Amino acid sequence: MKIKGTAAALSNTTQFTTSTAVWVANTDATTNKTVTLRNADDDANLGTLVIPAASGVIIHLNVGEGLRGVAALMATQVDAGLR
């Protein structure tokens, strides 16, 4: 995985709409947090994923789609295809 950006807290504003892979980490050590995948028009949710406490996951996106979540979720653009 190659890091391609700086970590940023998610919010109620859709982010990472030009990314195709994003590392999302839950900084809360005790509580699971939910990240929401938004469509390219940013007018509907495509799905949600629960990130376990103190864990992270790579989420692959189509260009235009984006992510929303609480500030405890830190995210950064990555290139998940590189090792």
C-alpha cells in the first residue's frame, strides 16, 4: 500500500471523491464507528461499513463516489495495488 495523501478526519461532508482507494482508521479505542459510501451525485447513500474500534480498512471507490463519517474516523488516499 502506498500512501498518497495526508490523513483527514471524516465529517458530514462527502470527501475523497477523486480517490479510488482510501484507508479509513477508527481512532476510538472502545467504540465501533460507521463510514458511509455516497454516490457520485452525492444525493444518496450506496452503503455503510462498520469499522471496529482501533481498527482500519481499505475501501475501494469508483471515481466520483465518496465517504462520510464521524471525526473519529481518519482517512487518507492510498494506492492499494502497490506493495
